[in-house]
Amino acid sequence: MRIAELSSRSGVPVPTIKYYLREGLLPSGEVTSPNQARYADSHVFRLRLVRVLLDAGGLSIAEIGRLLAELDRPDPDVPAALSETVRPGPSAPPPADPRIRAAAATTVGELIGRRGWDVDPENPAWRAATDLVVALRQVGLDADVDALDAYARAAEGSVEADRRLAPIANRHAGSACHHAVAAILGDGLLAALRRLADQGRTRAC
Amino acid sequence: MRIAELSSRSGVPVPTIKYYLREGLLPSGEVTSPNQARYADSHVFRLRLVRVLLDAGGLSIAEIGRLLAELDRPDPDVPAALSETVRPGPSAPPPADPRIRAAAATTVGELIGRRGWDVDPENPAWRAATDLVVALRQVGLDADVDALDAYARAAEGSVEADRRLAPIANRHAGSACHHAVAAILGDGLLAALRRLADQGRTRAC
């Protein structure tokens, strides 16, 4: 199909498609003449994937580009790629007393040890978790062993939920793609259900 | 203290403090002359709160303004205010087949019923959860009863974790403030721990 049909089938405007092509989010079509290219059904799916990660997943174009680049590799490291999408990003470490930061790093390291998680020490999610423990402390809340264990159990349970999402027959998305999408949209689904559980249980008291 | 000292004690530049004053994120100081005002320790804490919600919590200035306005009321409805911070926001509903949207709405409604959550039908998190089930389907994943129940159990467990965060003696933050901060930073902490659990358990397979 031509770019006009790709646009009408995906609902993505032509200039936006051209922007995604320039940014490498969408692979080039098959060039049929110097000014024309032909696109396939896989491009329609890819555009849908980009829009879902952007609108429903809340990722930036740059984050989507990096994630898709990893998914396009022959043997993608999905957990490592996903860890690049955590908040707070590396640009915004909360300013803090070095002793508070060191104590938070120890607390998170011990948690990872207790859970038996075999994680890369360079995993950005490790630093993000430490930053969040520091941030909580800065506004008057202490994440002690008891609270962190409760979050970790919920995290494990929700990762299990990500894996229970059932693939619908789709020849454009492999297991790595499903893994990544489940993790990103699972974050949002979990956050929405947290709000509902919070209201539902607050009222019940 | 004068605005210069408020800036040095909070680490927030004076022009940014003035911006927060204009946006209503920071209450006015006590006016001491036509061009000067005096600020209190409560302003230092409030600036720290704004920065933590912005940098570590990932909220926008507009979202922080609405949340703090509710927290400043005599009897704030914290769960309702928190529900305004969910992603995807109302501006970005994924375009979808009305039957898929209707099926997703039913699935989420049934989940809320099974959990016994007494929630407001207008709670934006309800719509956000439906949007995410639709988005998952658009990229080839079906959130069935089994998966949704697993997410809901994790959501309940993590809301319990929010409540286990121990308040550190602080006369500037009441229970409503702690509730809100725990929910917002808890989302991030949970997402970071999800990435660590994902990597830790993928490797273990």
C-alpha cells in the first residue's frame, strides 16, 4: 500500500508517519520509485504499537525509539530495555543528604537480596527505586523493610499478571513485543487499579 | 525569611518560586511591604513537596496544582483527587471499535464488582483502566478475568504497602498529604520494582 492508505488504515496522519520514519520508529517501505514506497500490514501494526505506547503507555518518542530498536534485534534483552523507561529518569535525581542516599541504597540492595532477584547492578530501575525511597523520606515518609517487602510482593504478583495476558493470534507481534507491551501497559493498568482499590477500600472504612 | 533565603534553603531558584506563587502551588507569604513578603518553614516543606511530586512523581505542574488545592481543603477527598492523575488522561482515549470498548468496559466493571470496591462510576481511573484493556487488545493481548484478578490483587497489596510507609515526625504534613504522596511515589516505586522483579525472574528461568 501507499503512504496515503497506510495513513487511512492506521489513523495516523501522513506528516506524523514521515516523522516516525525519520526517527526510525517505523522501518522504511519498499522503495518503488525515487519518491514512492510501498508499505505492508506489518507497518499498520507497527504504527498502532507506536501510538499505544505513546498515548496509553505514556512513553516519549525517544523512549519508544530505543525500546523498538532493542525489540528489532535478533535476541532482544527485553527486561534491560524496559528498565530504561523508569521514572524518575537519570536526569532528575532528587538532591539529598549523602547519608540519606546511602541508607536508601542499602535498603533497596537488601530488598533485592531478600527477594532473590538476580539483577544487573547497572539496571536503571535500581537507581530509580533508591531515588524514590529518598524522595519519600524528603516529604516525611519512611519506606522500611515491612513496606518495601509489601511493594516487592505486589511487584512480583503484577509481573506474573503481565505474563497471564493472553496473546491474540497476531503474526506481527512476537513474544518479546508482547513482553514489552504487557510491562508498559501493565504499569498503567496497575496504577489505575491502585486508584480504584484506594477509593474502594477507603470508603469501606 | 525572605524569598532569597527560601530559595537557598529549598534549592529552588527565585524565578521558579515566583512561578509557583503565580500558579497557586505555593501560598503567598506574609506581606511586609509592597514589594516584600516573609515566608515560613511551611513554605520550605511545600517547595520540597512540589519538587518531589514533579521530579520523582512525574506529575505536571497543573496536576500538582489540582492535587494540592484539594489537600488544602478542610476535609480533602484524597482518593478522588489522586484519580485525576492517572494515565492515559481523558485527552487520549485510544480510537477503537465500539464493541471492543464496550467489552472492555464490561470486563473492568465486573472486576470492580468481584473485588467489592465501592468506587465512583465517574472515577477517571475506571475509564483509564478500560482504555488500557482496549490498548492491550489493539496490540494483540487479551486481559482476561485471570490476568485482571492478578493485577487487582497486586493493586490491593500495593495500596496496603502505601499505608505501611511510616510517617516521620513532621508538623507540615498531615495524613492526607502522606496518603497522596505515598500513592504517587508508590506508583513509581512499584514500577521500578516491577522492572527489577522482571529482570530477576527472567534470568532465573
